Amino acid sequence: MTGYKAMHKILNSLRLPARYSACDWCGLSAQDWSYQWDDTEALDSEHGPYSQNTASYRAMCRRCHLRFDEAHRSYGAERFPFEVARLKEAAYAAVSDERREAERVPREASRSIALRQLEAQEAIRKPRRTKAEAAAVNASLALMARGFRRNAIERGED
């Protein structure tokens, strides 16, 4: 079972850290991966509920994230979707298109650099072998070692 902090590390490794994404609500640069309270099998932790489903998270700026979580605490299940829609619309309207565009350009440049760095790290990393591949490699190495010993004995090097 994956814990709260481990889940956020998984999100950062699969999707990059949230800072390379736009906020789902206002369009500014995000800071957090926000759990969307949509998983019926959510788990509890000391940090709050979380999901092991990566699709249950959205990139959000801190301001929108706090408003989203406050709406979840304040409204019942039937009213929550309507309040979220209202808050999301208000958050988007509160930010000018010029400001969104001004943040988009450096964020996308940083994102492309981060993706290239990840690709370089993956190219360097040794590929992991499956158990079947490891067994085949070990068997062939054992066969080679026996052949080397037999040849050494024939040459009188033993």
C-alpha cells in the first residue's frame, strides 16, 4: 500500500512536479497536487485523505487548492459540485489573460527542460531485468563459467 507522501512522489515522477503545470482553476502556475475527493476508496492519513489513483489529482495553485478543500469541508455532498463550479469560475475570472500568458511562457520552458533532464536520466539508468531475463542471464553465465573451467582443465591450468 502506498502512503500519502509516497503517492505525491509517484505523482511527481509520473507527471513532473505540479509547478510545471497550470492551475486547474485559475490557469496560473500550480504548486500542489490536489486530491479531488472523487475516489470511493480513499485512504486516510495524518495529512488528510488521499487516493492511490493518480487520475484523482489535479495541479492547483495554493490559493485555489485551499479554497477547494475548504469547500469540501463546508458543503455537503449534494452541494459540493455546484460550489466547486462557482469557485472555479470565480478563480478563473479573477486572473487576467495577460497574467496567465506571462506565467505560461517560463513555465512551459521549465517544463521542457525538466522533461529533457528526465529523458537523459532514463537513458543513463540501467534497465531492470525481469526474473525470467535474470534467470536466463545467470544460466548463460553459469554455462560460460563451466566452459571456461573445462577449457582451463584441458590446458592444464587448474
